[in-house]
Amino acid sequence: MKKNVIFINLILFVLFTFSHISCQKAKEEANGILTAEESATASTLFDDIFRQVDNAAKMVSEPASLKSNVFGIGDGGCGTITIEPLGLTFPKTITIDFGDTNCKGIDQRDRRGIITAVITDWYRSEGCTLTITLENYYVNDFQVEGTKVITNMGRNDSQNMYFTVEVSNGVITYPEGETFTCASTRTREWIEGEETYLNLLDDVYEITGSGSGTTSDNKEYSISITKALNIAVNCLWIRSGTIDIQVNNTTLTVDYGDGTCDPNATATIFGQTFPFIMR
């Protein structure tokens, strides 16, 4: 009888342990997917800010007619761009004002609020910096806060122009009120479209670097780009590339796809792969 009791207790202990491990694994999977989704959202929203300012900054030294039909900016959209002072004087302040209520850009994203960028030199000049701040800025009702500094580093060994991009004090607030934070240090290499001055929409960048933040459920994470992210100005989402995310001592791998312009991505954790949609 005593052996039976010991045997039953052993089974119960094994079942409890297995159940605990399974629940813990499920919880870590859920945390991982949330982290993947929120880090992708942060990347998308801050890349969108880069896109807006990148296009506006090119207007400083390129024909003013380029402002039309650029993603919700200028004549083709609902935002207005102001560059002061005009002429050869630097620094200049670029203000992109989308107004106080949502307006839909050519890319079908709703925006409101103000993006301000201070540029120190011609955009294509090595050493030029853009310091970007946000005022009551929203994209599809997600509020975006933080500072972004872009520095033109000149040309790399491939003779491509490249930039360092630093995001600090990044905070994203869901329409429902939850928040998550992000910070990153990245290198952005201009791999296509530099020579076509009259067509901003063919520009393509590759991004490497790292980041960190806190999820909406208060879990800290860190990010390392393991395969360069491919960003095209004419696409709303990351087209390809992979990142590793560390959260709760667990590694999660996010794959952004094969180069197709779509919001589909996958997150792999504990050998299981889960699809998710980028915002």
C-alpha cells in the first residue's frame, strides 16, 4: 500500500511539473508573440516618420515639385510642409503638419499632429544631421512619442550612402490606452534610388543594428537584427529580414518575409512558428 501511495504521489508530481512547464512555456510563447508584434509596430511607425522626414528633407536641396504625391504630404495628400529659412542658411526647420484631426494620406494611413525636424546641412552632405521631434502625433490612432536623430555618415565600402538612426525615449500608445516603449541604434544603407532625383518612391534601404524596450505588459526585451531589414519607400511594411528578440531569457526569431510588400510576418519560439500581422 505504501508503495502505491509513493507511486501515485510520483505520478502527481510529474503531472504537476509537466503542467507547470507547459503553462510556463505557453506564457512565454504569448509574451514572445506580443513582443514581436509590438516591436514590429514600433519599427513600422518610426520608419514611417523617417519616410515623411526623408522625403521632406530631400525637398531642401531638390526641386520643389517633388513634394507632390508623397505619402500623405504636400499637394497630393493632406499634410503641409514648411521649411524655414529658405535659401542657403542652415540649420533649417522642417515642419510637417497633418492638422488636429485625422487625415488620410495617399498610403491610406490616418495621421494627425506635427513632425518637426531640424536639419544642419544639405541632406546628401556627409555629417548632416536631422533631429526629429513629435507633437501630438498619431498614425491610425496610435500615438507616437520620442526623438529620432539621423546622421549622414557619407559612403561605405560599397559606395552607398548610409545613415545612423537613433531613437530615444520612444513611446507607443495604443488607441485603447496601453503603452509600450522602444529605443534603437541602427544603420540605414541607401541601396537603391539615390540617382533618381525625380522619383522618391523608388528608394530602398537596408537596416542593421539593435534595440530594446518594454512591452505593454511590462516585460523588458532586447533586439538584434540578424539579417538586414529591407525597407522600400513605396511599401508600408518591412519587406524582408530577420531579428532575434530576447525576452525573459528566451529567444524569439521574427522573419519579415521574402521581399513581398505585405504585412505578414512570423515569430518562432520553442520550435513553433506563429504568423502575425504588422500594423
